[in-house]
Amino acid sequence: MSSDPTDHEASVRARRTEAVAAFEGRRGAIDRLQHALHVTPALVPLIVLTVAILGFTWFLGTRFLEQLPLIMQQVQIVGVLAAAQSLIILTAGIDLSVGAIAVFSSVMIGQLSFRYGVPPTVSIALGLAIGGAIGAVSGWLVSRVKLPPFIATLGMWQIVLATNYLFSRNETIRSREIREEAPMFQWLGVKPNEQLVNWIEASRGIEWERRRPNETDSAVLDFLWATNITYGVLLMVALVAVLAYALRATAWGRHVYAVGDDPEAAELAGVNVRRTLMSVYILAGVICALAGWIMIGRFGSVSPSASTGVLGNIQSITAVVIGGISLFGGRGSIWGVFFGALIVGVFELGLRMAGADAQWTYLLIGMLIIGAVAVDQWIRKVST
Amino acid sequence: MDPEGIDMSAQPILAAKGLTKRYGKVVALDRCDFELYPGEILAVIGDNGAGKSTLIKCLSGAVTPDEGEMTLDGQTVAFASPTEAREHGIETVYQTLAVSPALSIVDNIFMGREKRRPGWRGSVLRQLDKPAMRAFAREKLSELGLMTIQNIDQPVETLSGGQRQGVAVARAAAFGSKVIILDEPTAALGVKESRRVLDLIQDVRARGIPIILISHNMPHVFEVADRIHVHRLGRRLSVIDPKAHSMSDAVALMTGAKEIEEA
């Protein structure tokens, strides 16, 4: 608070003694916790993530901590899809087509260049545009035709996935071909830390490119090499940061929340609900296409039958829910979703390193989903 | 609270002549006339289905009348949407309040007309000018004696019903330069909170903005209104002075149990 509210309050209290302050009944640690969670919804997933990391480190030793960059790489696709999913769910919608859009866009990017000879940069731009166009169709169905988002995107999921198989003729573009002819497609899989180490070594007159870590004679360079971050991971973090800013600090972001909270109230208050919904679905489509580009970097190849097409929607919804965004719309923060995606990654890798059956991961994730929604319901009780 | 203070010889600030609105075969408004004078609280009463909400929707831009004309400050106006009416300085507080419960008081007050930061942060980054918005919201709320609300950033859903109404009225008063329309502002409130809202209405009037008050609550209407527009069968039956008539007269007029004595 920059100015002094006590001044106003003093004058007002004197005039209206019967006024009731909203928080006067709020006492005790539980109430304060509930209020804190209400104001900062990313807090729960952050706490769960921290506890999970500490727990696995305690159990597995620091070798688990060393794998954190790997977890970032493993969650980058789901993380980016979840960012798109967050936008849709904030408007009280749901998008079942996120994974399908990602796979179809990666196929389009690949085939435009390899089948039709389009320059790689143009292919990437077109791939992103196609993602946006698919999002626009869903947005039109939801905002104009007034279909429930679940139905509209259930249909789009099947349509996009089928188009993907038909268009690609089920052909995979192999990693080696891409590396030789269009290395830009794999750029998001490139590791800037390794580039930096190689560049520093080259500037010192060392000619060869390193393939393995711990070969330099400098601890700093060894550490840099081991950091193991890809451009895709950086892109994911940057995307979450930009979206968090846009949602918090711009009028568009406030409108997204308002539309999800109560579309009629938003409309009466002067928000263009239809345009807000369109912008959200188009942006989500572009972000899904971005995930498609990341997929090429992560897998090296372009495959129309990547599992993301079928599982991407459920994985992204899982991250969103664990991240504390309310499925009823209008509540939650995108940082929470980022933490939610990391929680899933931490459990998957941690349990695998501990030698547990993979089913334990699903069991725990299932419990987390239910726990997260229960917490959401509890937080929402503040309003009553 | 003093009808003599209202200058009826002046031109009405908002007037309508011969407004007609049909929904299929149902005539919701039948050549209805309406006048609102500067500085007054005009109550609009009528039985359910009398067409008063259609009248209000025409005035606030939510419905476009089939026939008739409206004038604002003597200028002919026609509103295609609530946003257009708002741009002309007519603000409406809907019965549902039209607030977003999960968003803060500031966000709600500025919803749909946010202020951006000056300079590149506003034009390139489209950053909202939150400090200015907070200061403005705090100023408007304290003008209306609502600063018992401790934190301008708290979500509206943490407020009581009366405080929410206060936020909606403050929003209207902050931006409504010509007319404020209040639709059933006390319908959902308890005795104490209704009291606060009635005080609030008089505070707003004292600042020189005329108010149209739609209400079913006769004691409230008779307490604050300067004149009462009685609506019946899609048109204005009469305008009565609350000092010269009793509540039972008003009820009798609006239900048709009694005919008008003065033209």
C-alpha cells in the first residue's frame, strides 16, 4: 500500500460506527492459511514440489538433485501444453485437442519442408499459424456457436488427429534427415550450456566439440556442461513468465479471469467476452504448435503417432489441476501450473530412480489430483 | 429529499417519448414516456410484468426500442449496447451487480475500462497502471464512506452483500457522469445493509448525479425518492409525489385498484 489507508478509515469509522469489516471474524492459523492460499494459489503446488524434491533427495541422495535439469527436459512438452490448457481452463473451458494440435503442427512443420520444399523458417511460422487457426475454429465453436468447450474440443481432437494421420500418410521423418537438411527444426533440443562451453573452449584454441562432460580442466566449465538445459526448457520458462505477466498486469489478463469467473457479469461490466474467448483459443493453439516444435527438438524426429497426440490433453489437464487452477474458471495462477507439471516429472523420475513400479507414479498422481481439487473447493469456501 | 429543490422547469436530463417494445405479440412497452430531472432520485415502481425492466433496459442500452425516441441533455440518443450508454455517462448497477467475485475490488471497478501506464510500459508492454487505479478506487470508495473495506486488493467474494453493492455503486458513481440507474439495490440485503445502501444512494445524489431507482420495497422508495414513476401495463400511469401520497395509494395505483386523480 503506497498511500495511507488508516486516514480514510479513521474518518469513515467515526461517521459509520455500524460498519462491519470483512475480515474481523477471521482468526486462527487455519483461517489465515486458507486466506493465504486464496490470495496466492500457486503456494500449494510450490509446497508440494519442494517437499517432493526434498523427500526424494533425502531418500536417493544428491544424485536425485543432479537429475533436476533432466526433469525439466522431460516436462517441457507437457509444461507448454499445460500453459495453453491453463488459459482455456481459466475461461471455464477445457481443451481436449492440445496434444493433437501439437503433433499435427510438428508434422506440418516437418512435411512442409521435406515434402513440399518450403524453407525451414517459413515451415515453422506456418506450423505455428496452423496451430492458431485450429484454435480459432475451437474458439469460434465455443464463443459463437455456443458449444460446450468439452464437446467442441472433443470433436476437434478427433478431427485434428485424423487429419494428422491422413496428411502425414503415417510417415516418420527420421532424426538424421532433419539434422542434415533442416537443423533448425531441432534447435529447441540444442543445449545452450554446451554451446557456451564449446565456444569458450574454442576461443581458447581447443578445436574439437565436446560430447561428454567432465573433460575440461575447469570446474566452472564442468558445472556449466552438467547444467544440461535446452532451448526448449528456456522457452517453456519464458513462456510461463510472459503469460503470468500478461494475466496479472494487462487488461487482457484481467478479462480472461473475469470471463471465466462470470461471463454475464463480465459482459455487463463492458468486457467483450466473445473477443476474449477467441483470443484465448487462438493463443492456446499457437502455444500448442510451439509444443509441436519443442517435440522435434526433444525426440529429434517427426512422428505422427507420437503419444502426445492421445495423452497430451490428459497430461496437461493433470498439471493444470495439480497446479491449483480451478476447473470452474477464473481462479489460479500459471506459475502453479508450471509447478504442477514439475511435480508430475519429479514423481515419475524419483520413483523410477527408487526402483518402484511405474504404477506407483500413477497412483500418487491420482491422489494428488483429488487432493488438489479438494483444496480448491476448500479455498473457494472463503467466499461463503 | 426535497422535491422543491428540483428544478422541474429545467429540461430533463434524460427523457423518453413514445417508447414501444414488442416481443412477438407481447407489448412490453406501449408508447411509454419518461423524464428524469437533474439532481433527483426518481423511483420507478410497477407490478411484475408491467414493463419497468424493459423500460430500464431501453434507458441503459441493453434493449433497443422498436419506436420512440430518447434524449439525453436535450440531444437525441440511441444506444446499441450498454457500452454505448455508458460512454454517454449512463451507468447501471444491475440487480446481479455484474461483479467478478474472484477478482479484486480495483479490478472490478476498472473492469472493461482499465488504465494503462504512461509511456512504453503502457503502449508496448500494455502494463496496467495499478498504483493509479488503486488510488482512484480508494478515493471513490472513501468519498462514499466505504473505506471500511480494508484492502482494495481483496477479492469481492470476501465482502458482505452490502459491501459488494457498495463496490458496484461506487463503480457507477465513479464513471457515471450523467445518470445512475439502480436496479433493486436492496432486494438481496438485510435491514442493516439496506440502510447503508440507502445512505449511499443519498450520498451519490448529494454529489449532483440524478438516480433512477427501481424497487419493490415501498418503505425504501418513499424514504429516498423525490418523485415516483408508477408503471402499469407498459406505460407510465402517473408520477406521484411521495409526500402527498401514501404507500397504499402507490400500491393501489400500480395494481390498478385505484385510478389516477390528477392527470
